[in-house]
Amino acid sequence: MLGFIRVATASPAMKVADCRDNVEKMLLLLLQAREGGAQVLLFPELCVTGYTCADLFRQTALLEASEKAVTMLLDQSREWKGIVVFGAPVPADGRLYNCAVLAQAGRIRGIVPKQHIPGNNEYYEQRWFASSTESSRKSIFYAGQEIPFGTDLLFPVHGEPSLTLGAEICEDLWVPVPPSSLAARAGATLILNPSASNELIGKADYRRSLVSTHSARCLCAYAYASANPCESTTDLVFGGHMLVAEGGRVLAESARFETTGSLLMTDIDTERLVHDRENAGSFHQRLPMDAEAAGWRRILLDAVEEAKGDLLRSVERHPFVPENPAVREERCQEIMSIQTAGLAKRLSHTGLKRLIVGVSGGLDSTLALLVAARTLDRLGLSRDQVLGITMPGFGTTDRTYSNALALMRSLGTEIREIPISEASLLHFRDIGHDKDIHDVTYENVQARERTQILMDLANKTGGLLVGTGDLSELALGWCTYNGDHMSMYGVNAGVPKTLVKYLVGWYADHEAGADSAGILRDILDTPISPELLPPDPSGRIAQKTEEVVGPYELHDFFLYHMVRYGAKPSKILALAGHAFAGIYSPEIVKSWLRMFLKRFFAQQFKRSCLPDGPKVGTISLSPRGDWRMPSDASASVWLEELDSL
């Protein structure tokens, strides 16, 4: 459903050379996987016989027992529509091949032999097995049927347009050009690797990195299942390491050294992978002829049953904000460095020496001011070359006004205060607007008055006006056209609202002096507001942005999944329901998603003429870069789908 496929990996507590017992244990794990809604199940390399049979692989009795056990597994799994992949030795033409066998509903649909056979490590596999390169066969008779055979097999699944399976075996992943690289280029979105990788100090970390990095490079999901400690321990120990990664992210990982059979399940998002491939031009560029010479045979698999129950993967509530505190701190430092470098380049290119920042006492202008101060530090200029301007108006509260002045003072910038109330009242009279009508005109007059002051002072002082608007506001169009919408360089244009507070908090913790840190923490606790409407009777902020347009954590979630992965409303709603369960009701999430879609489409004209600003993450709404959308595009397709749910 919605492009999610439930993948299970299993590592049975096998007995070396006891094929019947091994298959019986595989069937128990298969039953568990089936009950858990798995649609694809992967077992380890040579799990029917055991990987460590050594010279027993030369015994006819073992090979016959293996084939008989495979037949038993097929017979007893006929009722399951899921796809099972397992390792078995397969003889052909006087050679023995180490194979991944793919079966469905009691029938083998294809056999993929191992291509790269280790020959100089602890376990001399070339002693028993031939490489796939030594066979020109396209099919093989095995377990009572003629079966497609080769490394050129792909397995699309009926009814799942974004799911195509490919397989490689253990060592195939560790070589410079894994076979799965070409399989992914040919359309495989899920690579299955039955493996038997022994444990050494540090090897698990390398294996994890290898799987996750390869899934990122190939824009695929990668399932890896290794033999467990029940293999022979004559010279080696196997850990039963199992991993499922998707696009560079490890979704699920097993514990190692479990001596009982273990099962790992997670849901992969194949739609997301296809979207990334469609938008990565380099992924489809042609390879040299020798790498693409082989054609691919596609074996269409039957439809699999839809997975039931809750989604078996974590969905980050705040996708722009790393959950790990250490990673988050590192990310904040990097983002501020990108912002600083971008502004420094623009300042040096223009030959200007001053920066102009409108400072309201809110989060966005605070971040812009901090970036401006860091930029002058980087360029070796005095911070008093930052001209901070506070422009109190009808909605300015004592708290934000005091914080704006105190912050500028603590940072050592030049401070100027220019109230806008009189100028706004004069403009109301000029255009015939009643000052007691607090509508969009009332608000936007103030925003444009402030921008006029900032632009004119930039001209007067030979400075560069630094924009304060963030990515979330750009997505919603929550800015006044040719008001706070405009600047000479928008340092926050790539930073979503949910990340702004962490950046300000990081600066308070790591770079601010004691005075600045206290002020910054109070700003962090201040409600988000444009302060364009008068305060309440107690002098507190009355106009709270999130009460008008909705929670920014929801809008940032919607923005991320729609723009980054092209997710349609039904998928966004399902993911949000999973991420925000117990926080917002499905009805509330749906209502704010409707608001997001309407505003996102209606406000594109503001994004079509954005000032320059640095991209800091995977999402940018710059019309010159990542997001090019007609200003008059209709949202009807998206809204109709949302309303149908």
C-alpha cells in the first residue's frame, strides 16, 4: 500500500549438513514472517545445507538431500503468496553453484548463482563452487522443474509498479562493481543478499556501512541476511547479522550472535526510491558498453498480499531535525557555516562593508542577525558594521522590543530604532484605509513600510540588506509580497521553521556570550508572531502564527514529503498519522494538510521572484534551482485526492 513493501530477513538455528532439519526451521520462520504480513522473506547463503559444509559439498548424498529438502520447502509453502529467497547449492554441467533461489507459492521462479567466489580468505570457497561466469546456461532443471538461471534475472512484481527484485550473494557486494549496481540501473529497487559473513573485530561496522552506502549509491533498498552462530565454529564464527537499508538509511538491524532462529521485519518505501531515480539525472547516464552489454531477463512474479497492521518503520516527526543530539549539533554548526559562507561571498563580491538587518525580537530575524555577526567575524570586520534596526509598530510587545534591543547590544552591533506607527497612519490616510479595520491591508502596510526603511537605509549607508524569511514561510507564502518577502540576500531561505530554533539554541550554547545566551533563550520561548495586530489587553502577543496557518511541525512535515519525495496527499496523510499519533487527530492533520496545499499552490508567485539565498539541505524552493513551478498551477488534483480520503 502506498509503495510500502514489508521485507523480512531470517537466520535459522541450523545444523550443518542436516537439510531436512534446516528446512523445518526455515518453515517455522516463514510462518512467523507470514503472520507478520511479510511480502518478501530472505534467508542466508546456503542455509539449506549450512555454509560451512566444506568438502561435504562434494558428497552426492548432501546435494540430493538438499534438493529434496528444497522440494519439501516448496510443497509446504504453496499457500503463501509471498516471495522467499534462500541459499542452496545447485549442480549443473559438472559444476556446483552457490545460488540464491527465489520462490513463490511453492514454485521456484528463478535461480541466481554467485558471481564472485572467495579464494584467498579463511574459507576457500573456490574449492567447491564455480563462478556464474563459468556457465552460459539460461535455465536449469532443478527440484523437478525447468527454471531460469543466471545473474541477468530481475523479478518485477505484478501490481507493484515500483517493486522489482534483484539478487546477489555475499561476496558479490564486497567487490568494486557489485552485480547489484547494474541490476539497480536496470530497474531493481530491492536487492536481496543471502550471505554468510564471518565475524571479526570491526567487521560488523564495515558491513553496516557497506550495505547502507550501497543502498544510497544505487538508490535502492538492500536486504542482507547472514548465517548465524550455529554454523560450524571449527575456524570461524558467524553472527547472524541482518540488515535492511533504504537509500542510505538503515531501517532495521538485528542483534548478532543469537543462537536461536531470528526474524527481522521492516517496511521499505519503493515509491520513494523510484521518485529519487526519476529525479537523479546521473543515475540513468549510459555506462561503457562492456558494462551494459548483457541484456536483462524479467520474470514477472504474482501479486503479493497487502501487508496489514501498523507501518513497521520509524517516521521522523521532524524530518529536517536530526533526532540524535550529537548529529543535530553537528548539523547546526554546518548550516550556520553554509549561511555565513554564502553571505561572506556576497558581501565581498559587492565590495560593501555593512550589513542591514531588521530585528524584531523573533526567531527568524534573530538567526539572520547571528549569521550577520558571524560573517563579519569571518571577514575580520567589526560587528558594529552590522546595522540592526528595530521598527516597533502597532503589534510590537514589550518582550520582543526589549529582546531585540538587548540582543543587538550584547552582540556589539550598531542599533537604530525607527518606529513605524506614524508613517503607517499617514499611509492609511493616503490610501483611504480605516485604521480600526485590522485586515490584510492594515498588516501589509506595516510590513512594506519596514522593508522600505530597510532598503533605503541600505542605500544610504552602503550596506546589504539581509533577508530574514525562512523556508517554511516561503512554502506557505506567509510573507508580504514586496515586504518582508524582499531583501538583497536571504540567509534563512533554506532553513525550515522547525530547525530555526535549534540553530539559535546551538548558537546560545556554543558561541554566544553569557548575556547573549540568556536573551536568545527567552527569544526561543517567545510565541511565533509577525506582531502586526495590537497586543491583547495584558500587553502580550495576540497574533500567533500557528493559530492562523497551523503548526509549523506539521507544515514542515508536509513540505518535506511532498517536495523531497513527491508524495501524494494520501501518503503524506498516512505518514503524518503514524508520526503524530497521539498528538494530532487524523481530522486535524487532514485539515492542516488542506491548508498547506491551498497555500503552497496559491503563493508560488512569491517564490518565483525570490532574492538569492543559500541552499542548506535537500529542499530548496528557489525558482533558479530545485523548485520550478508555474505561479498559476492548480491544486485541484491534490485537493480532490485529499477530499476522497
